[in-house]
Amino acid sequence: MQTVVVFLGPSLDLDEARTILDASYRPPAKRGDLTAAVESGAAVIGLIDGVFFQDAAVGHREILSALRRGVRVIGASSMGALRAAEMESFGMEGVGEISRRYSSGELVADDEVALVFDPYTSCALSEPLVNIRYALERAEDNGILDGGECRTLLSVAAGLYYPDRTYRRIAAEAAALVGDEAVSRFMAFIEKEKPDLKREDAIRALTYLRDTTGGR
């Protein structure tokens, strides 16, 4: 089996990740971490989570260097999806819906996937805009909100600084615009369904890695 290194944080619980793929799991990647993984013998790197503003982010040059040395680099869900869209012409592989949306130009901003998380537990402390967008799409598809209400809620969310994006904050800000009843419907939907596109894509990435590396 190839040596697989996966950079994972708030996108998926580590214990659940290990039930999908047996790999060397490391915390969200910062600048230089991919180079260190290559130097330690990684043949395949799964980049899911990475730091954005807490430290220097994963650099394009280190991804390119890894690819040139014959290391497969797969990106998904968060920082990985963003970098995969930027580096796909050089051979980085994107997996999942978020990567597809970046590649197609549907998503362009880094802060779509940015969030604040506890560095010790990797527990998310804010909600990434891409998940909010996905939740609103699901809410409209299920008849919970109409298109206008969804657009208003998305506008409110996009207008918040990324550490302040929580469903409670969005609901409080949007209530005067769409009404308490619409906000209540949306919050009940969130509590019941817990839509999480980053988590779904992280699972897709680990499953893809398992199926293409001969791992468990």
C-alpha cells in the first residue's frame, strides 16, 4: 500500500475518517507542511483542511514541487478544494462538489470555505459560507424557503466577516428582512437536517483515496 498523508481538521471527525481510510492524518496544513510530508515519504497527499489567516497558507509552489516529484496530490472540501481548482492544470486532482464549483467559477472567493476552529479539538466555531449556501439551496429545494428569502439570507451571511458567520447570527440579522416565521422555518430545517457540504466532500475524498490506493 502507498504511504498516504491526509491533512484533516474541522471538515470531518478524525475517528470517522479513520473508519474510511487508514492513513497518516495530520492537522490542517500550513505553508511547508506538504513539503515535509513529501520528505517523510508520502506517495499520496490528501489536502482537505488548511489554515487561511492563522498562519501562512499552503503554497502553490510546494504543491507543484510535490507533483513534479511524482507525488499524487488530491484536494477537496476546504483549502484542498480551492488549491485543486487553482492547480488542476498541473496535475492536482480535485474531488467533490466544492472543488467542482471552484473549477467552474461558481465559487471564487477564499472565504467561501474559511471558518474559525478550535486548534486543539478541530471543532468548528463558525460556519463556512459554502455550507450556508448549500443549506439554503437545500431549504429552497425542500420548500422551506422561497428563492427571495434564500437570496436575502445568503446576502446577510456573505456580508458578515467569516469568524462571525453562525446560523444564529445570520438568523438574528435576517429576521427584520424576511420575518421571524421564515427564520424559524430555516433554523428548524438546519437543526433537523444539518446540511454540511464540506463534510460530504471530505468523505468523498477519503473514499476516492481508499479506492485508488488500495487502502482500507
